[in-house]
Amino acid sequence: DGGITQSPKYLFRKEGQNVTLSCEQNLNHDAMYWYRQDPGQGLRLIYYSQIVNDFQKGDIAEGYSVSREKKESFPLTVTLAQKNPTAFYLCASRVNTGDMGGELFFGEGSRLTVL
Amino acid sequence: SQKIEQNSEALNIQEGKTATLTCNYTNYSPAYLQWYRQDPGRGPVFLLLIRENEKEKRKERLKVTFDTTLKQSLFHITASQPADSATYLCALYNYGQNFVFGPGTRLSVLP
């Protein structure tokens, strides 16, 4: 079955550690996204990538880094510079239709808790 | 400033009634608007898309309207069921930009 797989589903980070969240898709989508979700707020865009080896900052990129070496994979690293990393992280992809439409396909999310 | 709001954080309705959820936005000119359903601890799932030149879209028990003059979209679930209980997110897409999501409305359908 085609879809997006995020791992791990739950992650606990100690102070002073970088963590990397995995996102893999087999939908053959060009565009991939990382969102952060906090209670009472809409999804906020961290980074996105329209094609392999290219990515752009979203609205809240500070303290995060990404790579896009393969079409299928878009890992997110939460670095020490991220002051409040506890959140629910969602990866998504879509066919790169630009302004023509097309929905986002989401993974099941990764919940990161800083101890 | 740009803003996207959903009418209420939570909405309770009786089974069988029509649920109406509201999405309002300011200072955006969206190419289209989408509605997603999100269950607790899960990723959102796409439901419907409506374009700026469309007034209404339907899919089974779901109906979406889009009024670009009022800068508002309404999302209706007719003959609601307890299984419809979830959080519903609206998302608008600006030309040449990315999706912007509202905070969501948590719908509870009471048996």
C-alpha cells in the first residue's frame, strides 16, 4: 500500500541531544513537508522540499534542519537550538501541482517530548 | 495581519443533526481551500477541496461552501454520527505559497 511512514511514533529527548525524525513515502510525490502541531494552534510549516536536493524554510525553521537526498525520504533533525521542541510533528507529501490543486497526504506523526 | 480562524475550539451536537463548522480568513487570497479530518494522535486526512471560483462542493454527507467576499468557508456534515467525532481542520492555499492551516474545531457527536 502506498503511503507515508513516520518513525518513531514516540520519542523522548534529553536536554543536550539532537534527534532525527524519519519520513519515508512511496507515493512517488515530488513535494514533501514537515509541520509542527501544538495544542490550540494550526499546523505550522517547518521546512518543505519541492524536488530532490532542494528545500526551503517554512515559517518556523529555526532550530530544525532537513535533507532531501532521495525522493522518498525527508528526515527532520531537531537541534539543540530549538528552545521548545516538545510537540507533535507531521510529515506530508503531495504531487507537485503548484497552484493547480492536490491534497496533502500525512503520516501518522511523531510525538517528541523533551525530558 | 494574516489570520485564519475556525469558529470554535469545540462543538457538540446530537446524533442525526447537521454539524456546521466555520473557517474565516483575513488578508489572504486563496487559490483554493481544503478540509481535513484529524483523529487523536493521528495525521490529518483530506476530505474536500473547493476552488476560489466554486460556491459549493459535495461528497456523500459532506458539503463545503466558499464565499470569497465574506472570506469564509462553511463545512457541513449532515445526518451526523458518533463516528464523525474528530477534529476538523481547514487549510487554504495561497498562490505561489504554501498551505496555511486553521487551529481546528473538535466535533463531538453525542448519541
